[in-house]
Amino acid sequence: MTHSYQESFAEHMQAHTIIIIHPGSMYVRIGRASDLNPHTELHAIARKRLPGGQSHCDPILPLQVNRSAEVTQEMDECRLQISHTLQSCLQSDGQRRYATPPQQIAAFNRRSVPETISPSGGEWIKPENDFIVGDEIIQLNPAFDFNIHFPIRRGELNVHNGIGGSLTAVLEDLQSIWCWVIENKLNIPAKELRNYRAVLIIPDIFNRQYLKELTTLLLNKIGFGTCFLLQDHVAATFGAGLGCACVVDCGHQKTSVSCVEDGISHPATRVRMGFGGGDITQALHWLLQKCAFPYKTCDPKNSMLDAMLLQQLKHDCCHVNLDVCGSMEKSFIVKQPKTPSVKYTIQMADECLIAPLSLFQPELLGVTGTKMITTQKRSTGDPQDPHDADYLRETSRRGAKENLEVNSEGLGDGSGVTGGDEDIVVDAMLETASGGPGGNVSDKEFTINPDQLLGLDQAILQSIDRCGSDDLKRKMYSCILIVGGGLKFNGISTWLQNRLSVQVPYMFRGGNFKNFNNEILTQNFFIYNNLYIILIFFVEQMDIITSPKDMDPQMTAWKGAAVLSCLESAHELWISPKEWEKYSVKLLRERAPFMWC
């Protein structure tokens, strides 16, 4: 009993000295591995502008863009298409859904008069320092001489040509934000960080140059005793307690998909779309404006409070519950410092469903501009790591060729022939691993047409299709893990399952179609050719997990990193400042718990 208690105490003390950092486009989550939940702060910093300096303000929401007539028409057609699909669906009692005419909703909203509920919405904060970090930025008066920077955009470091957009400036912002949270929320002085370890959660699709800079930031700039990097999708499977899963991470500004098996995210299955929860919020705002949104002066571009208001409106109102039909009255309060707080009452209908369903028809997300699709690219070599995979592959080929030439001239002995054969075998294995002759499709690069728009269901299907074997594909179809805050809509998992059900390749279904009858009423069906049918299929039973272990999906990856960091097997992952200074990027290739390919 005493021995068990001592082990438990030792594990707790180890977890107490490990800090998990999970940065995102909107929020950063930082906490000890022993904490139940991390501290969550707005991942932004406001720096006092130099006298006469240029102004810069990164917005919370992706900006709406000026759209051509063609794009606007495409968005309207997409909106109508989703609306017609919703009208063709049935409620759980078998009745056809109905919708309130948009003209009726717009007429109500035009008559809506704001009600004053308070003479003042509070006060602006008064900055005491030259910079402000986290949630307080929302209460910062826009008239003050501060530039606001979000160091991560669309799943990457926010490097741009504007003020504070250099790689050095972005890394400086990250250091300031993270150190502020650690000192003020975790109460750990900067000088004591050499006694702490850090785990940084990185995107599943990573930029190797950025990873080197981030490791240097943790070890040499911030001063942690040791650190290692962990991909967010791998961390999510640990947090959910799953051995393998197709992980879908829908964040604020990006949605990424990859297949994870036994702690490895298969590179060829990784795909990231440049849209997320923030784009859905802007789509909702666009839809509400078409229905005479009564808060006419709402400006998420120039007011962080308005951006947060729209975010809250989305969280409170949006859903994918087909049983909710017709119009509903909703209220929201506009609270601005130094001005009266007012309450609006509006009517909303299928706009609450159409906005989240834009994830499946991203043409509607054209409201925030063209969407980029990113896949994991192969390494083209690194001057700091001359003996990388490319070097090993090329030298093995050269050795094989030389041995073959020697043996063909009769100058070698039997042992030479054996050596040549071994080189040929190694070379063939490397070609297979690189997607060359005889290579698995799973090891080739994920290729996407640059002009192609991928909906969420299509991204999942294409990701799983890149798996190397039918058995692995079947496993991935049977377990889809949803994490991040961008998909927290009631009923979204059912809709996703329906979309995937009719598109899963026949060989992975193992089920059949059955005629609709009143005893199997469910939301899991649509109308096809005037016939009510439901797809019953089994992919070892498709399981879409949205709240693993009753956990907030936004916390899953952070919790998984905390769990992994305390495992005995994690001891070999830690990198110290001295090792990093001596070996640099070679350590990431040798020790990182992901393929440095």
C-alpha cells in the first residue's frame, strides 16, 4: 500500500512540473498536466503603437470580402439548395418539415425596436502596460494607440507583410502571450521554468521550419528544462482513449482531417481546409442580414465586442435538429462601454441550420473569400540535417547500383552478391515508402485540385481512401472522432453520418437498404425519388464520437497531451537545451513522436 501511494505521489509530482501548451487561431490553452482543465485565454496580444507608427488590428473573425456577382449568385444558389434539402427531410415523427417564408421573418425583424435595459454597458479597460494579453483585449478601446496581433491564422503562424507580420515578430508575440499566461494564471515565475517541462501541441500538417523555430523558442527563449512536440490529432486520440480513429478537428479558422493509428498520423491522409467556426459565424451574419437583421450597425471587422456577440449568437441558436421547424423568436443584448445596453428580439428560422451545414457545402463560405486546401508535403531536405531520409534513400540506391556493376563484371565474390541483393531490397523498401514503384497509395502525397472545394464529408472520405489497406479503411470508417469547437452543433453528428452513409464505398458497408416503415422512425433518412428509405449499413458500425468521455471536444487534444506526457514511454521524447544546441533538427527527426518525412 505504501509503495503504491509513493508511486502515485511521484506521478502527480511529475505531472505537476509538465506544462501543456495548445495554441489555436482564437484561443490558447495552457495548464499543468496535473490540472483538471487548462486555462483558456484569447490567443492575442495588443502592443502599444510607437508614436507615428502604422496601425494594425487582426480581427477575431475572418473578414467578409467584396464578392463578384458570380460568387454572390453561387452563394445564393447554395443557400437555396440547402434550404430545399432541409424541406425534403422528415421530422422524427414522420411529418415533412416546414419552413417560414423569409419575407415573413424579414417583416418581423424590420419592426423590431431595441429595448434599453441599462444606461451604460460598462467601462473600457485602462492599460497599465505597453501590452495587453488575452481576454482583456476585447474590452480595449479601439481609439487607443494599440496594435492587435493574433499569432496564428488558419492553422499556421500568422506571417504576413504587414506590421508585426515577420516570423521574428510572430515568435515574439507567442513568447509574450505564453509567458504571461504561465506567470499570471499558473503562478510560475519565469526564472523557475528551467525546472519545468513543456509539451507543445502542433498542427497535424506542419511546417518544418516553424517547428524548428518553436522548439528554439521553448528551450532557448522561454527557458524550459526540456520539451517535445506532439501533433494535435494524435493527442486527440490519447485524450479520447482510442487506438485508431479518423480525427476531424474543426477549429476557429481551419478544419483538418487525418487518420491516426497507434499514435501515428498517416502523412498521406492529412488534409486541411481553410474554414472553421469563424467562417460559419460570418455565414450566419450574412444570412441574418438577408432577413433584415435589426442590429444594423453590427461591425465585426472593427469591433471585437460585435464579433464576440455574433459568436455567442451562433453558439446559442445554431443547430442541426430537424425537429425544429418554422420561425423562433430569439433575444440578444448589445453591451458596449460608455453606451446604453440594448436588447433586440428577432425571428430566425432555417438560417440556424443553413449556417452550420455550410461545412458540407463550402460554396456558402465564400462570404469570407477563397478557401485554401493544404496537404502534408514531403521534405525537400534540410541543410542542418544532411543525413535525412532523402540522403539515406539516394545513398542506398547508389550502393545498390555499384554492387550490381561490380558483380556484372565478375569482380566480386559471393559475399559481394549478397551485399548487392541487400541494397536492392532496402532500395525497394524505400521506394515503396515514398510512393514510388510498388508503393502503397497511403504513402503518396495527398493531391488536391487547387480549384476544388472540399466539404467536410468529402474530406473525410478522401482522407480515409488514402489509407494503405482495406482493413485500415474499415477501422477508420468505424470510428470518427470530432474535436475542436467549430462543430459543437446539436445534431451535426447525425447529419454527418447520413452524408457519409450514402457515400461509403460498397465494399465497406456490409449492409443493405431497407424500405422505410413507421417502426424505425429516425432523422437518419431523406427523400429519394419520392421513396422514403433509410440506409442501414455496418462498417463494424460507424461510430461518430463528438464528446469522448463526456469531455468538451475543445479540451480533448490538451487532455491527451497531458496523459501522454506522463507515460513511461514518453521519457525518450524529451529534448534538452544542450541537446538541441548540439544536434538541432536531427533530434526532431530521431525523437519526435511523428514522421519527419
